[in-house]
Amino acid sequence: MYLSAESGKHPTFGMSAVSKRPVTDPGPGLRQRRVQTRWMAITRLNPERLHRTAGYAHVTIVDSRRLAVLAGQCPLDRDGSLVGRGDFLNQVDQIVANATEALTAAGTSAENVVRSVIYVVSDDPGVLSSVWDRLTGSGIGPAFTTASTLLGVAALGYRDQLVEVDLTAALP
């Protein structure tokens, strides 16, 4: 880890050389949000010299003992049937419900998600944007304030599946 000799902080991430924990002052050129509990800290950074985002963080730094890595959350109901055939937003709603269940089962929540990848079977910016807006406005919206990637893809694993979401969360 490269540290500034004067401040003892990593020049990009604002990490303390002694504790290796995020510091309160991220330094010049950084915008920072931080969540900390007794067992973990999650810091979301947006360096000033990078482009503004649609609500996600360019960098997420996690100080946690354990992580939960969820399988891709698909628009399937409990019986394994596809929900929302042909309807992006209906599929998103089912994925939100499934992701909420999976995060709860892991003992964590959307606020502790540190990485997300959203796959959408479309190359239409309007469709991609509507999926993003539905996810960020949902009950798991905080999951998408961290390092996130939104991808338009040619196909997903289930016939007529249009959306899938991968989440990684820190465990408190």
C-alpha cells in the first residue's frame, strides 16, 4: 500500500497507515460515505477526478470478517417458475423479493451489499435505465449505492429470463 509520508494516508483511498481503517477525512478530491458497525466498516468513495455516477460508488472498501456471495438472483418464484414473461419490471420485482430473502437468510441486508452486477437482455438504453431505476427505488435500493455494474447481454440462463442480479454483501 502506498502511503503519503506527510499524512500517513493512502493518497487515493484515505486509509490510515496505522489502523488500515477508513479515516474521517478522505483527503482532497474524494467524496466518501461510510457505514460502520462493531464488526465491519464499508466505505464508498467517488474520486473527484472520475465521472459522476448514477448513485453507485466507484470504489467500495470493505473491512469485514466475512462476506456473503449470492448466486445470481433470477425472476423465479418459489416453485421455480419464471415470473413476468416479457416484462422487465415485473421480473425486477421478483428478483427484489428473492434477493431480500437471500440477504435475510445470510444474516445481512441491502445496506451491507458491497458489489452488484445487473444483467439485462437488452441493448436499449431506455430499458437499461428503467431496470436501474426500478432496482434503486426498491426495497433493496441501498445495494446499488456501492460498486455496481449494469450490463446489456444477449441471453440469460432461463428461457424468457430478461434480468438477473448478482450481489456480494458484508456480514455484520
